[in-house]
Amino acid sequence: METEKLLNFCCDIGRDLMQNGAEIYRVEESIQHILDAYGCTETEVFAIPSCIIVNIQEGERNYTKSVRIKTAANNLRKLDRLNALCWDICREKPPVEENQRRLAEVMEENPYPQTVSYLAYGMTAFFFTLFWGGRLVDAAVAFPCGLIVKWTRSAMGRVRANVFFTNLLAGMLMALPPLLLHRWVGGVNADMCIIGTIMLLVPGIAITNVMRDVLAGDFLTAVTRMAEVLIVAMGIAVGVAMAITGVRMAAILLAVAGLV
Amino acid sequence: MLKTFLPCLWAFLASMAFCFVFELRRWRFILAASFTGAVAWLVYLLVDGWGSATQFLMATIAAAALAEIFARVFKTPATIFLIIGIIPLVPGGGIYYTLDALINGDMPLFVQLGMETAASAGAIAVGSSLVSSVARIVTLLRRERRKK
């Protein structure tokens, strides 16, 4: 009975770690350490970005559980707290029910309120536009583009759209306002606004962790994450390209209409 | 002078805003992660003239080393600081201009910019791999010495 509870707990904490931006080797090692701490000697832990399998052998009896991981929450605050929780558990070895309670406590913490989140997206686009050499006007245009990215992400998250389509739509919608302003109002460097806002869409966690996972020998994971990075990059590229060509075609159509 | 190093300030502030996107809470984490981003760009500017791939390599090594140090100081995964700190190095401009060349049908420019962007991405990968391999070996050695 106790082993089953431990198994369930290990899968839970593994999933939470993975969803909040932990590397594969961290997920595997954390579960391994907890199992070691509770005196399980014959164990196997296997993790890839979409799945964790944990096996505990007791005598001739095997306890196995696998969890499928679909969504990512990317909450670095929770990653920090989960990592600390793992260390505490390995040191103190409290009963498993106590662990479940502590895990629930960590996961219950609310994310930032919507306003802070929107502001963060806007400000990131704002400062990255300045960083890439845009002027203050460009940065001011990039701010609402950042908000558009956040809005698209939340909306697409609600309808469970895939990463390709989400990034395509976000790339297209955020590129439109600067391009339109550039063409019909002027005074705005659309390139700078778009580059600054693209930084929000870059899959930072996947890029950072792909390298760290290769080192730990997780080549399967590295390939999976690489595919994710490429799909996201392709989505952004296609989205922005659609916006650029769309605006150009609209301009041509308007010019033709004007001539007629 | 000021104009050259102003981007470091923007990198700091942009990284700080990014911390909120990734839900970082504690102020010392936020400051440390933003500092990592600013230092990465400072190093990039300091080794100006070494060729862009080398610049990216040196900047990433600096950022990754700093991230590992912060991880040991604050007892938290290094990846937290690296995810934020490496963002200013991501060649966003390179990706965009490559795409622009493709749309305009300028194939030679597309290939040139594409290769440049790929090279800088490779340099970032190599740099961060080097540092975290060394950090891992150092940790294992220290752990073994403590056991003895």
C-alpha cells in the first residue's frame, strides 16, 4: 500500500516538474532520489517530454505507473519550489500523505493576475524593441503587439490549439499593426517592432533545455525538443510572412482600385 | 560610449519583464536573472570584432557560468537563470531578416543570413553545453570528495 502511494506521488511530482520547465535529467534524478530516500533499491525511471514511466520492484512484485504529459505551464516559480520540495523530502523523509499535501500546497499557488501578465508581455516587447535598436515610437507600437501575443496565447490555450497554429496566429496578428502603420501612416519602423515582439514567441525553455538534455545523454528528448523548436519557429515565420504579403497585396489592390 | 552600452540596460529591463512572463516571483531571482541577460549582452559587445559566432559563444559562456553560480548561491535549478539570461542572445533579428529575404525572393541573401543565424544558434548551443558539462563534473567531484 505504501509503495503504491509513493509511486503515485513520484509520478505527480515528476509531471509537475516537467510541466514547469525542468530538464529531463532533473525529472529523472529527482524521482530517483526520492525513491532512494524511501529505501526502494530496485527502481527504474524513464522520462521523455511527453511521458514518465516509474517502476519499483519489491521482491518478485513490480509496481509500475506511467503518466502522459500534454500541456506545459512554464512557471519557473513553481520549478524552484518543486526542486526545493524534492530536497526537503529526501532529507526529512516524511510520510507520503504529508508529501502529497505539500505538493498540493506548491501547486495551489496562483499565477500572476491577468493585468500583471499582460503588462509583462507588453513591457517585454517594448524593451526588446529598444534593445534591437528601435526608437521610442517603435517601442510604443510594440507594446500593444505584446498584448496581442498574450491574448492570442490565452485564447488558443482555451480551445487547445496546437503550438504551430498558435504561433502562426500570434505571429500574424502581432505583425499586422506595425506593418499597417508603416504603410499608411508612416514614422514607424515595422521591422523593429516585429523583431522586438518575436522575442516573446521564441520557445526559450525548449531552446535552453535541449542543450542541457543532450549533455545528460537524453538524445531522444533532444530530438523531440528540437522538433518542437523547429515547429514553433516555422509557425512564427509563416505567420509573419502571411502578414507581410497580406499587407503588400492589400496595398496593390488599393492602388489598382484607385486607378480604376 | 553611453550609446554603445545602452543596449545592456535595455537587455536588463527586457529580461526583467520576461521574468514576469515566466512567473518568477522572488525579487532576488528576478534581479539575478535580469543581470545574467545584461552581462550576456555586455560580453557580446566587449568581444566586438571577433566574428559574430565567437561573440555569441563568449556571451553564452558568460551567461551560463553566471547562471550556474547563481544556482549554487540560491540553491535552485540553473535553468531558471539561463532561460531568462539567454533570451537577449536569441537571434530574433536574424530570423526576421532571413524571412524577409525569402519573401522578397532574394535567395543569395536568404542563404547568407540563414547560415549566419544558424551559426549563432550553434554557438549558443556549444557555449551553454561547455559550461553545464564542466559544472556537472565539478558538482560530482565535490560530492564524491564529501563522501570520502
